[in-house]
Amino acid sequence: MSAEAHRFAVFGHPIAHSLSPEIHKAFAAQLGLQLSYETIDATPGEFDDAVRRFFAEGGLGANVTLPHKTAALTLAKTASDAATRAGAANTLTPLVGGGFEAHNTDGSGFVRDITERHGFDLRGHDALLLGAGGAARAVAWALMDAGVQSLTIVNRSPEKADAIADAIGEPARCHTRYWDGLEGECFDLIVNATSIGVTGGDFDLPMSIVQDHSTAYDLCYGAAAAGFKGWAIAAGVRPDWFRDGLGMLVEQAADAFDKWHGQRPDTDPVYRMLRQRF
Ligand code: ATR
């Protein structure tokens, strides 16, 4: 079959700068698979029709990014545990008989990047998660599954952090604090899952939450990670213990690729290629 017959896409708005086509095509080349992978720009009002049309026309898989991850879950006929728990989907797969399944690879991609690429064993550590949007929700569950000793979630709108902690339902291990209520606490791992680096704003957090050995991780990469990186290093995180989300981007793509093609690509060459640019 031609590459056009194996059609994949990523939906978003905006979407022109997405790295997903490049990543998926690099994985396919590595494994000798033929596929096409396009970007589809759809506004929230267009998303529903655009996704249905894509699958009706024979699309074999779709990734979904901002601002459609919640809508993607709502539209799906079935959902994996990862998507249901995150309340959001980034991977859609057509079902035999019509409709599509929603899945979420953000949490698994994050854990694989931080543990396997960066060698950070999450077990037994005290983690702080900044933010309570869709990405934070996926990462919160993944951190718990990976065995952190404690997970503290803070968010500008505290009720959204509370909702994640309530859904997780392990109050002895996972709890929330107010954004300005972190004085006197310290963490081994601080994960930024807010959109502050994109939309602008300050990380007005006490620097005392950083310890000698703390690692900081921003789910964003490139310029969008610069603000949190600056804060983290000023607070005492060693520069080489700061990680951005480029590896997570590659790993979440590899998990989607594996779901669709039944083969997991070697992510390191693709990560190294992208790292030269970001
Ligand atoms: P995503 O799907 O990437 O997680 P999102 O759902 O829009 O994106 O979530 C963005 C997160 O960044 C939210 O936790 C948001 O806080 P609110 O829930 O209070 O909106 C957080 N955020 C965005 N701008 C922020 C700012 N200036 N200060 C603090 N938090 C901010």
C-alpha cells in the first residue's frame, strides 16, 4: 500500500509548528514503514467534524494537541484508563465498526523520559507538581503509578488541584497546597505543568522549596521552558539537573506510534536530532 493509504495526522489550533509529523516520519523511516502524517488545523468549532471526516476517509490514527484534548475524549466511543484518568486524549485510533478509541500517552511519555533517558528513579521521592490542566492531570497519575513517596499539587485555581487529588484518592500520598502556601516545604522533584512559559507570568514560589539535589522538569521545551529554567537555577537547581519536555514529546509520540503500528521505535536518534535545534 502507498504511504497515502496509511494516513495519520495531528489536530490542533494552531498546529503549523508541531514536531509530530517529523517525529512520526522519522520513526517510520527507522522501521521501514510507509505512512503519511499531516497537520490538520481545526478550530474548536471545527474539531468534531474534522476528526470524524478524517476517520471516515480512512485515517488510521490521529494525535490531538491543544486545545482539543478534552474534546477528543468526549467524542470517542471508548477510552483507555490513561485517557479517562487524565480527562483528556492525545491519541485516537479507529475502531472496527466505526468510531474511535481515545488514549493518552502524556503520562507514560513523561515517566519514560525522566526515568529511562534521564535516569531519575521516581520511587520514594517527594514531588511537587505545578498546574492542574490536562497535562498536569496525566502527569499526576503517572507520578503516583511510578511510586513517588508524596505528590503535592499546587495550582493558581486551587479547586482544580483539589479535583485531581480527589480523583487520585490517596490522601496520605497525594495532597494539595495553595500556590502561596509552600513556605517551609521542600521537594526532590519540581515539575512545571503550567502554561506560564507560553502565556507569560512569574514563578512566584519560595526558593527554599529547592534542595541541594532537587531536579526540575518543565513539560514545555525550547523558549517556553526558559522562564521556569531561570527560576529553578536561581533557586539552586544544578543546571544539568534541569530537564525540559523535549524527551517527553518524543516518548509520548513513540507510545502512540507503538499503539498504531505494534512496534516501538528507538527514540534516542530522534531525540538527539531534535535536541540540536532546541
Ligand atoms: P494544558 O492542557 O497544557 O495542561 P491548560 O489546561 O490550559 O493547559 O492548563 C494550564 C495550566 O497553567 C493551569 O493549571 C493554569 O492554572 P489555572 O487552572 O488557574 O488556569 C496554569 N497557569 C496558566 N497561566 C498561569 C499563571 N500566570 N500563573 C499560574 N498558573 C498559570
